[in-house]
Amino acid sequence: MTELAEHVAAVGRPLKRKEDARLLTGKTQWTDNIQLAGALHMAILRSPMGHAKITKLDVSGALKYPGVEAAYGADELGDLNGSVPCVWPVTDDMVAPDFPALAKGEVRHMGDCVALVLAGTAAQAADALEGIVVEYSALPAVIDMEEAIKDGSPLVHSDKGTNKCYTYKLQPQGDGAYEAAKAKADVVVKRRFVNQRLIPAFMEPRAVVASPMGTSGELTIWSATQVPHVLRVLLALVTGVSENKLRVVAPDVGGGFGGKLQCYREEILCVALANKLGRPIKWNETRSEDMMATHHGRDQLQDIEIAATKDGKLLGLKVDLIANMGAYLQIITPGIPLLGMFMYPAIYKMDAYDFSCIGVFTNTTPTDAYRGAGRPEATYAIERIMDELAHELGMEPMELRKKNWIKHEEFPYTTAAGLTYDSGNYEAATDKAMALFKYDELRAEQVKRRASGDKVQLGIGISTFTEMCGLAPSRTLGALKYVAGGWEHCTIRVLPTGKVELVTGTSPHGQGHETAWSQIASDTLGIPVDDIEVIHGDTRTSPYGMDTYGSRSLAVGGQAILRAGEKVVEKARLIAAHQLECSANDLEFDNGVFRVKGDPSKEKAIQAVAFEAFSAHDLPDGLEPTLQAESTVDPQDFSYPHGTHLCAMEVDTETGKSTIRSYVCVDDIGIQINPLIVEGQVHGGLAQGIAQALYEGAVYDSDGQLLTASFADYLVPSAPDLPSFVTDHTITPSTTNPLGTKGVGEAGAIASTPAVINAIVDALRPYGVNDVPMPALPMTVWRTLNAARQGGK
Amino acid sequence: MTKVSITVDGVLHESEVEPRTLLVHYLREQVGKVGTVVGCDTSSCGACTILLDGRSAKSCSVLAVQADGSSVTTIEGLAGDEWHPVQAAFKECHGLQCGYCTPGMVMSAVDLLSENPNPSEAEIREGLEGNLCRCTGYHNIVKSVALAAETMKGGK
Amino acid sequence: MIPSKFDYVRPNSVDEAVAALKAGGEDSKVITGGQSMLPLLRLRLAAPSVLVDCARIDEMKGIKDNGDSVTIGAASTHWDVLNNEIVKTHVKLLADATATVADPQVRHRGTFGGALAHGDPAGDLPAVVVALDATFEIAGAKGRRQVTAKDFFVDYFTTAVGPDEILVSVTIPKLGKGWGTCYEKFNRSANGWAIVGVAAAVKVEGGKITEARIGLTNCASVPVRASSVESALKGVSASATEIESASQSAADGTRATSDLGADKEYREHLMRVLTARAVSCAAGA
């Protein structure tokens, strides 16, 4: 046997990532790296129009181009033209239009797929698109959500007779409860917030290779996806290819942020065509395609009203959303606002909550999950209006929060939205954040700068956020009409040589699961981290899973790892007891070694047990050979990370330019498996949330032209646009899972946006500014300031 | 087709290319250097950054024919027997997550430090402005480059 | 995305290049660094039949000190320019503005002449050469001609360089003693184009401004001079308040447009604010 290294406790240590070796040396396996003999490259002709009838489509010209083997419009594609699925019909009467992979006679957003070419090289395919003849007759486009739901608006889907997708209501305290609470209020503040449309802009553009493999009729699909398991089910349903003939592989995947949580048109087309032609089909998108054809995020109009007593006690909250679905529904498009629905009451106690949402179709790219998915929108609205309420009441904004938040001794606490938060300590996180931030000193400087009329004003923004992670108990998802479950799977195999294979159903695309999952299993099994190999992202080798999104991988998948590991140890204990000739109860298990209580000279390492389980020469009667176990865990409940984020902003009142001076956050995500990875997740989330506040926004003109269709116009921040962050944490373990973890993937993105905007508004409050639209680009801030100054005169 | 002669990671390659072939496609598809990746089509993201005759360049914005006679270093040719200090520092400081921007980010950092061995935080940030990262918020990338600068001053 | 097909030639001299352009017909284009050209090719917004690569023509490279002026070869890279001692000493404004062009990778490849001949009003360098009254040497089938900065920029992406001509070099007069300069650039994000840029050169004698030259980036279809501010500054003391007041006419004579980055009103506002800042900085106020 190989020599075995000793196990050292791994959970909680900032171990360097296993993944980095290949990522730092260019030895990665991106989907676009896969070059198969005989592959055909797919290029797609996309609609340049926001809304139009296709009056003529002739793809035959493309066939005359060198290297072209086939060209298809919807007519030529026929039955192979599958429809993009939506798995979350949020209401029984939801309007769900057909979303064919290739448009049938009508295009409904810029980027809609019109026709495709298959050629020997990518360049040949791109050239041949120019041979396709297509004529459009423009139809009136509808971009504005409020226009879309007015009578007489142009219709995105004329056969549906309406642009309303659904209306959803939640009144946990009953109809009229909010009005009753409001009647008792001394102060009511109402605001309209626009949570603008964002583009995920993961760095690796989407790519798909679909290829017949071997002799069994199997079709292998490599895709830059977050959800290989979900994708396999959906591709089977959509294309009719038998599920057990489909193998979906997510190789190295370069970011997703929800944008690769999808069953995309291009994936359907590649699979259908590879299956029909018996040839590998490869497609990789250009960034320009990505900007208009990858789903977008956010895009909600938020009418929010909050009622309070004059001494600042919250009474009720009413939220009326209009949410942009875009032109079609994709995988969970309609459900995104519902993920936010539960979070508007946030960390605050109140008597009544009233929520409604209208989903609306427009001639824009479909929306769907983007980092936080509904929760950033909710957090933005509540944290913004808390500042506005504080201003109305003449209270310090943090004091208003303290007065209303759930105290740490009050957990578990059932909120007005009906969720039961298991744990939290808002006081501790806030105290720590305010000390790190030097809150009082900054407030003092702010007073001075206001008094001196400094051209550069200082503002302080607060966000005391919470969110829900670990989507979700399957029953809860069922009650919300979500089609799939919320469980996660893990198999752990201890091999004869003592090395471990950990098979997970989560599908990392940058999160570092290979490292963190090894840490969990290492402590459970007492086997060193480096002896554990994490297998993921391939439905042949990791057949069960629900993949990675919604900060679920640790909160749910971690439990499956723990449970599978425990099962392995239970089995190993039986074997060890048998061989050490004692009762299983007489064995202690510590650091990977079973020892007989009271006779520590009698011991057996778990790796040695694994060999015994393999040779199977001397196992207890009835016990099966091999040392492995699997576990599928359905979570008991959501988990609720929280934190306090503080932003100090300098606003140049001459140019409107906002510059972050300092950003401090203290997050409580429960038990941390790898603090290095945790910190990285927080940083990245902060950057995306700050980007929403300051830089990014997808803009359409009234004809449906996406004006921000490249990185030259859609402002993903680069290094000089962002500050270094001060991050810290408190640890209040979750009580609803045995690891005590909560989830961290989205925290930064959820929390930071309102902190930043609150800071800008705070800086400009003396001028009469009480809101700034996002993104708060300099011109927007300058205009807002001008309007407030004129309004004040 | 045009004949080009380009040294890639120390190995001379003589190839026929279409004049329109981008250097990055030449590297990936003809030389097999798939460590260098494409992230955009507007010369914005820098994921494709390589060293061209010792200076950073975006290989998506250079034609292979323009690089005729030149020497290219990609992420795959950066390490010798040991990793380059920049690679080591990125691992040490967790300066990468998904890793897609990483080859370009590392090559830009190598170039930055060759021009300015002792950069301030602001100079690091400005020196990396041609590279987008969506995962890290740049915080740990900046730390990585600062650490690499320290290492390179100390040891090499 | 992949460019459309084209032919490629790499001449060794300006004469050969001119001949190649002529032979290639009207769809032939000059390329040097290609940093503006490549994105256009990739998005298929440009589809030349022939690219004439002038990057390796010796005559178009190098930076020369002529005593009272500096001549910069059009194929000099931004990197060459901003690290050149002659430029840093005698045309500091150009070095400072060049340091703000795009990003390091683009500066390594992109060329000074290419950026000017591209004629993008949002480019940083046109305002500088306009402020400094540079002279452009253009070669064509009929020989060489000299064009002043004022006449070089014709319209959006259109310069005095004809389809069969090549920009060979640019000569910039030195400013001499008593001059200070500053390039003030304002953009929405660090790697974005200038919303407005102000290139200012100011001569201060005895605490008073005696002469000012101000070029504006992205304020019209071509780079323009803020002439009325230049006049208004003459004789005022080099103090922030007086400069601010003189800068109020910065938008006079400009033809700012509205786009995604900024509307006309905001652009004009920025012209005033940034002109004051650039002049103050140049004047050491």
C-alpha cells in the first residue's frame, strides 16, 4: 500500500485551491478547447430588429459558400426546432408563449435566432451567414413595462392577447391587513425604485459541442453550463433524445452568475442537429451575441410603501412590482420576482406585509437568474426605503434599523413574509462593521464638509441585509409550483489504496468546490485533503445532482457530503470492529483511525479498512464489499446569511462623479469551510453589486435596439473602477443543517447595491436629493442634483 | 494564404494562415495553445493577452500575419521549472476564481511588473485596466500582483 | 467574431505602400498597429479588400528632435511615444495624453499616426495635436504634402488623408519656456472613451496667463479649439477663480452631440468644468 499522509483538521482553514494549478498554467478544459474530427461549426443569424415579421427567409444562398454543409431556417428545421422550456409556471393561468429555438415567422427581440449555418470551420460558417436572404417587416415594439400593460399596447405575442404574463399576490396576514396597519401609522413613505436590467457578463462566452460518441448511440454534450444535470433532463424532454443516451459534461466553466443556469436555444439546436446528422456540432458565441442572447437579469419596477409610527416602529410594508420577463419565458424567468418576494421584510419586524407582482412581456432579451435573483432587488428596495423613512422621521438610519430588527435572542423568528429565520446576530455584525468603518469619525467629517460647502461631498450608506440560501426544501419548491426538487447528492468511495473519490451533484464554475468539498470530506473521513478527488460536472460520472446556483451548493450539497462521509465511516466501523474483534460501539474514530476504547494499541486506519473492503476476504457476515456510500439530502429549510455593509462615498458635485472611499462589510454566513474562498466570494459579489449601483445597465431604444451590446458600451468595471474592500465576519451557525453553514455566493451582490446608493443619496441630502437612479453614472447624479437644487428654489 | 514564422513559447512555428486569422485563433487552433482564450470582440476584456516580443498585447486584436517574425509568450510558456512568481502569487492570494480571465490577467501583471517593479496599489489597478474579471472584484488580484512584486524583488 | 476575407501586403517603404494602396483600389486600407481596425474587422463593420501593413516601414517610425519642433513617425506606437525622452521633455502634453489612451496592451500595439488618421473625435490625441498646432506629412501617388492640424480633421472618422494616401509623420512645435500643460480626461469607467477631454497648454508670465491653447476631445465631429476661452484667459491672473470664470465659454463653437455616454447639455457642462481644471493644472493654479 502507498504510504498515507496524516490527516489534519481541514474545515475552517484557508487552504489554497486545488483548482488553481490548471487554471494558472493554461491547462484548462474550456468547452471551446474541444476540437473533434469532422465537427461542423454552427453560426447563427440573429434578428437585428426588436420586433418584426419575417416576410422572406431563403437560406439556400448560404449553401453556395465554401465549406457549408447545411443551412436551416425554422421551415427547414421542422420538428427539430425544439422550444426553450420554462419549469416554473408560477400561477395556474400564467401566459406561457412558445419559444422556438429558431423564430417561426416573427422575431421578438434583438438577437432572436432566425437561421443557422453548419460549415467546416467557424470562419466559413460566419461567412455563409451573408448568403442568407431575410426580409423583415417591422412591427411596433414595446419596451417600456408600464406601456406594455396598457390597453392598446403593441403585443409581443399577438396570439396571447395580452402582454401580462401573470399576476401574483402574497398577503400573509390576509387581505386588508396592510391597510389596517397603515391606518395606525404616523408616517408613510412611498417610493418608486427602478431596478435596472443587467447582463451577467461572465467572462467565458457560452460554448457547446454536441457529438455522437462510441457505438451505443450516445450523444455527449459539452456545454459551458452551471447545470449539467438539469440540462440533461430538459434536453431529453425538448429534443426527444432518450435521456439515458444523453451525457452532459460541464468541463471547466468560466463563471455563470445565473447566466449559465439555462437550457438555451443554442444547446437545443446543437443536440438536435448532432443527433440528426451524426456529426459533432460546435458552437461558440461571440461576446456581441452573448450580450443580446444570454438571458439578462433584474429589470423590475418597484413601488414600495412603508408605514411606521412617529418614533420609528415599523407597522407594515407594501410592495407592488412590475417585472420584465422579456420576450419569452426561459427556465425560471417568472419565478425570479418570487425569490425576492420573501425578502422584502428583510431583518425587520412588522405587523403586515402585502406583495403583488405583475410579470410583463416586452420586446427585449428574456430575463432570468442573475447573481441573487430577486433577492438583490428586494434588498435594494427595503434598504433604500429604510433610509428614506429615517430621513422622514429625522432619525439616524442605523438607529431606525436597530429599533426594528429581530434581536439575536428572538430567533427563531417568523417574519411578516412567513419565513422562519433560524439564527442571526445583527447586533454583533453591525457593531463590528461600524468599528471597522470608523462610522462616527466619518459622520463627523461629513458634518465639516457640509458646513464648508466642499465641492466634494461625503456620504455614508448602510445596508443591513439578509437573504435566503440553499434553495430549497423540495416540498416548498413544489408548493411554489417549481417543477424540480431542491435536494443534492454525494457519493464517497474510499478506494483500495486509501484514496477517495467524492462525487458531487453540484457543478462549480469558479467557486472552488474541489477544494472546499475535499475539506468537508477530509474531516469526516480523517483522510488528508490531497487524497480526495472531487468528481463533478459530468452526468456519466456524477449522475445525480441539482447543480450550482442560488448559493445552494454548500448549504445543501455540503450536507450530502457530510452524510455520505458519515455513512462510509459507519460501514468502516463495522469492518474494523469485526477485524479488531470488538463491538462497533467499543471503537473510537479519530483522525481516520479506529481504536478500541481502553486498548489503543488495537487500531485500524480507515484506509486499511478500505483495502479490506476491497479484498473482501474477511468481512462481517452479510456486509457488502467495497467502502462507499451515497447520500441524497433534501434540505430542512432555507438558510439566512446576513451582514452589515457600510460604504463611504465621495461625490463630486461639479461633475456628478461618485468615488468609493471605503467599503466595509461584516458578513455572517455561519460556519466557514474555507475562509479564503469565502472572502473571494464576498469580493466578487461586492463588485457586481457595486457595478449595478454605479456602472452597469442594459439600455434599449424604443425600437428594441440594445444599445449596450458590447463591452465598449456595457460598463463592466475594471480594476481602477473599484476600491479594495475591508471584509470581516461574525459566525452564527445555521441551525437547520448539521454543518452550520449558510451560503455566500450571492451575499456581496445582494448587500452592496443599496449601500452604495444610500451613500450617494446621503452625500447629496443637503441639496434636497432623496433618490438617485441606477446606474448612478456621473451624468445621472449631476442631473439629479440639478433637479433637486432647482426644486429647492 | 500567407506564410508566417512565429516563435511561440520558445518553439519556432512556420505556418500558412489566412490573412484574416487572428493571432489568438492561430495560437489556439494551429499551435494548440488553448490556454489563451477569447472573451470579447471589441478588444475590451484582455482575456487573450499574451506577450508579443516581450510586451503585453491582446492577441484577439492582432492578425497572425502582423506577428510574422515575432516571438509570442503565452500563459503556457510562462513557467520554467517553477511557476513564475506572478502565478505563484495568484494562487497564494486567491487571485482567481473561474480562471477564464486568469491567463490574460497574469500576462498583463507580468508585463506591468517588468515595467514597474514597485507599483503602488493605484498603479497596479491602472496597469490592469485592460483586463476584465467578473469573479474576484480585483481585490485579490491586486494583492497577488503586490505580492509578486515583493517576491521578485527579494529573490530574482 | 472572425473578419471577412482580405488580402494582406507588407511594403518596405512609403512608396511601395502608396503603390500597394493604389493597386488595391478604393477598398484597400492602411494598417499599422490595428488597434482601432481589428475590432471593426471582427465586428465586420469594415471589410477592406486589401490591408497594407505599414508598421515596419522605417521612415514611419522613430522620433526626431528638430530643434524647435519634434517629428514623430506615424507608425510609432503609443508606448514609443510616451516613453520617449524627447517627447517627455518637449511635448509633455502628448506624453500625458498618450498615457490615458486605452490600456497598456493597446498602447503597446496601437500607433500615434493610426490614432490620428482614424479620425475618431473621442480619441485623446487629436485634441492634443490640434492644441499644439501640429503639421502632418501625407504621402500619395503625387508625392508628399503638408497639412495643418486645423485642416487635417475633416469630419467623424474622416481626415485629410485620402484613400490612396498615407500619413507618414507629424511634426509638433515645441512650446518653450513658461508653458505648462495638462490633459484632463473624463470617462464613465476607467477603460472607457473620453466623454470629454481637455488638452491645455498655458503660458504664465509674472503670475498672469499670456497665452493659452486648448483642444477639446469629443465635443464635435472633429477635435476643436476652445478659442473663446483662449482669448478670455489672456492676461488674467493664474488663479483658480479667474480661470474658472474664463472657462465658462468653453462650449462656445463646439458641436457636442448626445449619445449613450452623455447628452449635449452635460457634455457642455463638462467642457466648462474640465477646461477650468485643465487650465488650472497647466498654470499651476
